[in-house]
Amino acid sequence: MTEHLVVIGADAAGMSAASQARRRRGADDLRITAFERGHFSSYSACGIPYWVGGQVADRDSLIARTPEEHRARGIDLRMRTEVTRIDLDRRRVHSRDVDTGESSWTGFDQLVIATGAEPLRPDDLPGFNAPGVHGVQTLDDGAALLATLDRECHRAVVVGGGYIGVEMAEAMVQRGLTVTMVHRSPEPMSTLDPDMGRLVREAMTGMGIEVVSGAEAREVRLGPDGHPRAVVTTAGEYPADVVVLGLGVRPRTALARAAGLPLGESGGLRTDAEMRVPGVDGVWAGGDCVEVLNRVSGRHQHIALGTHANKHGLVIGTNIGGGKASFPGVVGTAVSKVCSLEIARTGLLEREATAAGLDWTAAVIESTSRAGYYPGAAPMTVKMLAEQGTGRLLGLQIVGREGAAKRVDIGAVALTAGMTVDQVVSLDLGYAPPFSPVWDPVQVAARKIASRAASA
Amino acid sequence: MTEHLVVIGADAAGMSAASQARRRRGADDLRITAFERGHFSSYSACGIPYWVGGQVADRDSLIARTPEEHRARGIDLRMRTEVTRIDLDRRRVHSRDVDTGESSWTGFDQLVIATGAEPLRPDDLPGFNAPGVHGVQTLDDGAALLATLDRECHRAVVVGGGYIGVEMAEAMVQRGLTVTMVHRSPEPMSTLDPDMGRLVREAMTGMGIEVVSGAEAREVRLGPDGHPRAVVTTAGEYPADVVVLGLGVRPRTALARAAGLPLGESGGLRTDAEMRVPGVDGVWAGGDCVEVLNRVSGRHQHIALGTHANKHGLVIGTNIGGGKASFPGVVGTAVSKVCSLEIARTGLLEREATAAGLDWTAAVIESTSRAGYYPGAAPMTVKMLAEQGTGRLLGLQIVGREGAAKRVDIGAVALTAGMTVDQVVSLDLGYAPPFSPVWDPVQVAARKIASRAASA
């Protein structure tokens, strides 16, 4: 008998799951229906800042697979169709055509919830709903922002100093605007420790970006045309023709919550390692709407990243397809870029290590991306955290230029393996003068911390 | 009572050992004497190709620490002094001043043998001893080659297609010479599988380097001035004003052999994990004169690399200094560059996996260094080997452009941890469009091989 798989959300997690299930089970065996309320399927939201910044000329190049391509592979993808209710008792979903308003019920045997995340918007503050105030979560958001930028825009204020804020600050610089970034924390990139975030602020300031730290936006002051003139903050008022929001996201789980599915403290759906939603047979969830296990802290958290979403989709699709796969959790890796500055982290920050009840120590070193004498050798700051007594690696943060960010993978793999900093010192990493000093910067940090961390 | 540490060889391993021991034990507690037959201490031999190529303008920038700097730290460094005999019974070494011929005996409590490697030279073939035929093992070699290049040189023939040959081919291109590289194997870079070496050959050919594979040099034909005119090979004759040798190296262990110390099959000194030479108290060895354990194959091999030498020195110096350190072995990581091409490997090649008695499978994939839509995304070919049945990762090879080589570190850490390819697929690696596709190329390869490797 043919099973019916229903997928809610046609981006990374949902369509990876659908595609992988289809690869393993033919249409006779598995019927697949996917619902997407937006205009686009399987696109790189992570690429939006570069499209807006002009490095990526063409919106369509952000689309990995169009609805037509999915349909050609035997997936009944219904665009602009919003699922409004999940009925777990009768195993069916209710959907509504966004344009026509027509609605219907669709039964399922297997259900994949991949509803993604939604940007945090301070909609209760005056002016934040005006035209010219833009989130950058979807391709539609990006198109709207580009339409605003086609007007006469000279000054941009970016609200929020996380990776989206930082990437959007770069995008505005790329477009020739004068850019102010306003954010709440003492230093930008609160995904880093403040001493590393300070390096990001200094570099951004050096690029001509005005960084206003420790400030909260209160109002977007509008002109007579209803468009922004300035952003009013607790630290003063900053002129703005366009306002970009990078305040982070939260899991979009209203639908799941209404169906009575289990949510974690972060508001994300809980799943087991196979990406099943516990307590209900044949219900799966993945991507930005779930929370994931952090293998270093042992805690669950919400991390919206396309790379996790793709892995979730692969795991779900493999399992629905009759295989066996699991997602063992994350170690907290994230990389980003602002102009020529590369920013990376994995594992735990100081505050995260403390919150996890760990007795930690930290070391910071300066090194270079290549042998010091090799042309183009660029400075790099590396911070490492280790557990006192055991010497277990806990975290790695890197801020530098070319060649800095992806070095964090060394730490990501070492954290996954539960290595000590002594073991990191001994690693057989790639060395040649164009690529690294004879001790890789990550190992220089490990050497510094190794003796200290070994003694309790 | 003051102990006396004698070090033979003042480059990476020897002087790292001396410096680390000195850091831990003052001059009252440990006297340190080091002998070096050459003109330089603690320099980057790996940097010589870039000095010759002109990317590094200044010889002295390759010197990490001068003899004077070592002496200022309380190390009695005797330059141009060759140790000619090790007398283990009476615990003393015999040394000779290279310039004056004066000789003497020096007693030791602890002895570090760090005599390095010597280049393979076909000195029995006609013409290979002529001026204008250059090895590139030492700074003196580099200076001699540069002196030749100051003559009117238009054509270079590089003999040998390993990483030194490839790097020297680039150096000659950088200097504007017409370059032919002649080597014995079917493809250059026999540290890669031939299918990956082919990519190196094609790229080098595309850069205008003539690559002659499967050929052996027979003679350097000399002109009336005694300088090269051509290199005669089994595949024909190639005009040459200068000849560069990149035929590899062997451990320089004549001294150790004469003293009756244990050598492995590779001719390198055997050591335990603490870098002690077994059977004799207080004798240590490290760097290019020892053989190391390959943790993937379980076999010992000779690998001349500055990064290992520095680690050996740190381990030896820590242990002599009263600490506890060990060198757990290598996984066979090596990276190199020819012009804009990056070349990397770790773990085992096909033939090495077969020689180790492993039942392996391989996958090759094409991916890009950045998200496909991001400017500068460059193609990258990744080959992965895994063990049949267990899915254990066995090896990783990468050939590509910017951002390719250091990705091999992912494999190096995963091999050290004994991960399976399934575990590699799940790794939380850094992702952002400027740095990686949403699946890192290494994970794309792991995905391809994962299902295959899992079934015996």
C-alpha cells in the first residue's frame, strides 16, 4: 500500500527530507505532498545578505531547486499554500491557498514539520512596521529591501549585532551606504566572548561602520513620505533612509504548539536523534523549528542554520525511506564574515561553560594565517577554552582575515571526538608556508592552555 | 648537580628541544651544548622555495632564531661544528670545527640526535655534480641556486615530481623561467593517488609547465663552461640552464648507525612515544632523522616535515625538562601549493591501504570552496577512502584552488579520532556562503562513500 508523506515547509529541511525519501522509495510506494506558503522552494536564506550586497547578482542563483524541479522528481509541491492546522488524531493537515483562500484537509501517514524560524521584530515600537524597515529572512524580504535601496538611500541603520546584523552591515557598505549598526550587547557578535567581539567592533569601525554598542532601538522616526528618517535609540538618534533588522530569530512553532506537540525551553520542537517528534508515531521535525542537542554542554538549544537543516532533512528522509540515520547533535559551530574579517566559533563561550557548570580556563593568542615570512600572512586571534583538571577542549573562537574562519573546523571535529587540548597539540594538521605557520594557530592556543588546564 | 644536555643539529627538532628544556630548567640545573655543522640555526627549510621564487625577499626572514639569540638564552650553540662520532659507552660525542679542523670530545648526560635528512642525489649519473645542479635542502643550497639564477638562465629542469619538485617548479615560474618537470611516476605528486595526481599535472600544464611523467633522468649534459645545457632522460632531452633536484630525502643517520643505535626499515631512528631511542638511557631523537608511527596504518614510516620536527622537539624538551609529553604519531597529513593550485592529503592512499591489508572503498566528488553562487567559488576535487564493513575513514585527498588545502585538517582530526564516514557526515563544520557550500566538500565525499562503505 502506498504511504503518504506530507511535508510542511519547502526549504532546506523539508525538501531535503522529501528528496531523500523519494530517492529511496518510488512513487508507487510513497506519495509525497509538500506545502509552502511562500513563493520559493529550497533556497539559501544565508545567501540573502550577498544578494542584497550585490556580490550575488541574481536572485535565482540562490535557489537550489525550483518547485518545477521538485515536481519533476515526483513531489507534489503546493506553493503559496499555508498549513493552518495539524490534526494528529485524524492524521491530517488543514491547508489554505494564500491567494485564493481555498482550503482543504490532507491526510498523512508520515508528517515532516519544517516550518523554519521567524525573525524577531520589535513591532510594538513606533515606526518598525513602516516601509523601509526590513527583515532579511526570506527571498521576498530581500526583494523588498532591494526595492527600498533603489530609492535614494544614503544612510542605513542596522539594528542588531549578531551574524545577520554584521553581514547586513557589510551588504550596506558594499552598496555604498553609510552604515550604523546599533546593538544591545557590550560588543557585537554576542556569539563570541566580549574580548573577541571587541576585535569585530574595532575592525568594523576601521571599515567605516559606526558601531553603537549597549544601545536599544526605541523608535523609527518617519518622514512625511512614511519612510525612515532616523532610528531613535537609548544612545541617541541615528539618521537612516533604510533600516535593516538583524535581531535574531525564534522557531516558528505556533502550528506545532497548537497541535500539542512537545516544545523545549527555547520554543523549538523536541526530537529524538532520528528526528522523530516523541510521543506521536510518524511525525518528524527538522531545521530551524527544532532545538538541537549541544554535545559539549549536554543541553538543548535553538540554532537556526541551513547546514543543520540540511542534515536534519537527510536524516529524516533516510529514515522515512527505510534506512537508518541519526543526528548526533551540534557542537555550536558558526562562521561569518564582515568585509575582509572572518569570525568563527565552536563549542562553548565563557558564559556558556559557566552555565553548564564547568570549571574552565581560557587562553588567547595572536598568530598568522600563513608562515610569518610568506606574503599575505594575516594576523589571527585565537581563543580557546578547556576544562580545568581534565584538559578537555571546551571551545574555540577565531577572529582574523583570510584563512581564519574555516580553521574552526579543527576545533569542531576535536570537540566532537571529546579531545583534550594536549591531543590538539599533537594533531597532524596540514603545514606548508602558504597555509600555516609551522604550529597552526589553533595549536598555538592549545599549547598555551595545555599546561594550565592539566593542573586543577 | 648540573646535568649536561648535548644536541646534535640546530634546526627545528634540536633547537625546539633545547629551548623547551631551557624554559623548564635553569642553567644551574642543565647545561646545554648544541652542535651545528651548517651556517644557520632554527630556519624554515620549507620556506626555501618561496625565497628562491622571490615571494620571500629576505633570507633572514626564514630564520626563526639566530645562533646569538639561542646563546642569549643560555644555549652554548657551536656553529660550523660537525659531530663525527657518538660514543655511547663513555657518553661523549666527538666534534670537529668545519673551518679549522680542530676536534674534541664532549661528555653528555642527555643526548638529542636531530641530524635531519639528506637529499637524494643521483651523484653516480654524469653531470649531476656540476655547478648549476642544485638541491634545495638548506639555506646554503638556496643561496647557491640563487647565485646560479643570477647568471643568464632561461630554462629550468626540475628533476622529481614530489612536493619539493612541484614547489620548485612554481619558484622557477615565478622567476620567469621556462620550466620542465621530469619525474618517474605515472603522475606527479605520488603522495596522491594517480587519479588525483593527474589533476595536478593538468593544472601545471595549464600554467605553462611542461610535465614529463614516467621518465628518469640519465645525465646532465654540460656546456663548455661546465654548466648545464640539457637534461637527458629516458623520455628525451630537455634544454636546461639550471637543474633543480627534488628527488626526496632520506634520514641522515650514518652517525647514529655507527653508534649502533636502532634504525627502522626506512633508515630512520626508532624512538618510543616519548622520543627516547630505545635501549640507551638518556638518548633522544627527533625530526627528519627519525621514523614515526602512522596511526592509520599502524606502520612506521619516514616523513620529513618541519611540523613533526617541532613537535618532536617540544616533546623531548618537555621530558628532559622534567615534564611528561609524548608524540602519538602521525596520520600522514601533507599540503602543498603550485601557483594557485592547492594539494592536500591525509591518511592512506589506495596503495597504502592495500599494503596495510585493509579492505577499502573510495569515492571522488567535485564541489566548490564557497557556496556555488558566491563570488570566487572555486572547484575542488575531494577523494575519500573508507574501510569496507566498518565505514572507518581511511584517507582524504583534496586538489583545488583557494580554500582547498586546509580542509584536509577535518580529515586529519577525524582520522586521529578513528571516526567513521557516517560520523564525518554528521560533523558540525563551519558554514557560511563565503566559506563553504551548505555541505562542506569533505562531507559531500563522506556522504557519497557512507552508504557504500557500510555494507561489506
